[in-house]
Amino acid sequence: SAYRLCTMRKLPSVLARTLTSGTSGSSVLPDMSEVRSRLRDIVGASTNWRDHVQAMQERKALHTLLAKRQEDLPPRRMKDSYLEVILPLGSQPEIREKYLNVHNSVRFGRILEDLDSLGVLICYTHTKQEMQPRSPLSIVTALVDKINLCKKIIYPDCDIKFTGNVSWVGRTSMEVKMHMLQLHDGDYSPVLDATFVMVARDPENKRPAFVNPLVPETAEEEEIFKQGELNKLKRIDFSTASLLKMAPTAEERNIVHDIFLNTLDTRQEGEGTVSFRSRKLPPNSVWMEDAKLKGLQICHPQERNIFNRIFGGFLMRKAFELGWATACSYGGSRPFIVSVDDIMFQRPVEVGSLLLLSGQVCYTEKNYIQVRVHSEVYDADTREHQTTNIFHFTFMSENEVPRVVPKTYGSMLYLDGKRHFAAIMKEI
């Protein structure tokens, strides 16, 4: 099976902590609406769009609470930020509709939204100042490092539990590990593992701000912390080797050249010369330029986050749904998400923006489809386009899919897609 085993870490029971006091039984676990309301309280966000400017002005006064150095902040343990949250799809049928897709399973885009909110709250729990009800920090999602699924179907009528904690800390950034489990026959079984990276900024979200250091207490926690450090180095290496900065490897150049030779149309009229521009599509293949879908979203105030920018989870949901539709129309059958990786939030999206999304199948192998979704904002006043995110999704189709073939010689998107796919397959 392509669905890798989720590494559900058996963290010590003392780690268990909920937003409300009480035991960690599902009857008292907070739900996702409590997570969002708690976030609004921590930041002091307004619930009315017309008041948002004043709410942001009030946050400026929190500047005085920022630490001048990281050393001035008390160290925290992993269990200090550990949270458990319930999504009661089984016990509260009235919330099911929002999470339901046409195949009678859970909309994965909604899960992305929930993971994003929970990740931010976990970081606020890590950085909480005991005497201060409001946090001076603006904590935002910088990167979704990876989300790996070990279940093909998420059931719409069984309770879901999210758990998570801060797993690594730099000076101004925090890695958060989250797990999602679903209740079956009285037991919670793993569905997915997620690793997010959050950054802390000042109250106006203009400059980086220091966060509490993290102190591992056990050998297992040391291991988790070390892995966070390795993840950071891996991201730097991957970014350094990006095709935007470095030439393809010799092996990659050969792959692209082979594709080029295999698509040359040698049946030329006239003098019998073969031209670079004359190409033919091999059997059971699709040109990359014919494997695209586009979407447009007007960013309304309803989709704003606690800082009155567009909520990162909403952007992920919209990109995922376009990615899913791209894979679905390409493969001609229902695709299942296998992995999400390397989502970099390059710049915030303002309320009122026109958000343009482009889905592209950039690599295929057997019944796998690698989709890249490019997201950009269009400013109607300046007529400028600016990239906000690049999303990478790996889908598995029910049937074997046609091979996607780049038409332009040296197609970098194809190689980039192949790299992302190879990185995901290495972990399976």
C-alpha cells in the first residue's frame, strides 16, 4: 500500500493536556470551534470586520511585552504545549455537513484548515506568559513541511481526535508535530501525521520576535528535537538545490533529453530534416500544457484570520480542492491524497485580493499523479501579480494514468515534480 505507517508516538500520559480543565476523556475535550475562539481571545481579535483596524491599533501597545533576547524567556517542555482536540463527527451529527464530500467521506481540505488552526494554538500555548491573557506575538504558518496519510478514507460519522505539541524551536520559529486519529470500535487509530513550521512576529506582524526555548526531557524527546533540527537542514539543502538556483543533475538532463528524442516527429516533409519544433505525442500520454486547471477566488472578510489577513488554512483548502480536481480530470477516476509537502507561505494574502490558482499535473508514474498548485494575488489597482504560495500534492488514482510529457525542451516543472515525488516515495 502507498499509505505509509503513521508514526504515532506514545508520548507519556503526563503530556495529556486539554484547553479545558478535567480528564482527557472525549466528553471534555475541546472541539475546533473552541480552538478558534481561544485564538481570538489570545490575540484580542475583533469579531466584526468594521472594527478590525481599531483591534490592530490596540495590539500595538503589546510591543512592550516582547522579549529583547531569547535568554530572557523561560524554557518550556514538550508537554507544556501538548494539546488534544476532538472533532465530534460521530457524536455531533449536525457538524458533519461541513466536512462531507460527495463520496461520503471527509473533505480533506477541511482537515487542512483544522490542522492550521491547531498548529497556531499549540505555539501560543508554548509561548504563553502566565500573567498576560493577551499574547504580544503574531504567530503565523511559515511552512507545511509534510503531511503523510496512512488511511485512504476518513469516515464522516466517527469522532476524530487531533493531538500535537511543539517538537523543535529555533530563535523565532517553532516546529509543530500533529497527529490525527479516528475512532473505530472503541479505539482511536492513526490517520495522518503532520509537521508544520510556525514563525513568531511582533504584534503588528512586521518583524521576527523571540520565542521560549524548548528543553527535551527524555531520550525520546531528544530524538524528536534532533529530527526537527535535521528537518531544518534538509529544507535548506532542498532549497539550495532548487532548479531555480542550480542546473539539473546529469541524470535529470538525460531524462529530459530522452523525452525530447522520444517525442520528435521524424516524418518530415520536404528535405527530410528533423526540426526542434516538430513533436508528436507518444501513445497513452498527455502533453503537460493540456493537464492544467485554473481557479479564481475573491477573498472576503469571512475568510480572514485573527490578524485580518486571509487564513492560511483557507488557502490550503482551496489549493487542495483545485489540485484534487486537476488529478481527477487527468486520471478520469477518483484520486486519493497520499501526501502534502513543502508548502511555503511566501507572503500574506490581504482581504479583498483576487486570488488566482493554477493546478498543473507535473509528473506521473503508474497510478500516481504529482500536482503542483501555484497561487498568486492580483492587485487590481497596480495590475501586478505576486506569488503567495506553491503547493505540492501527491495523489493516487484508482487506475493507472497516462504519462504526462513536457513539450518544451528542458521543462523544469517536470523535473521539479519528479523530485518531489521521489522524496515522498523514499518515505513510504
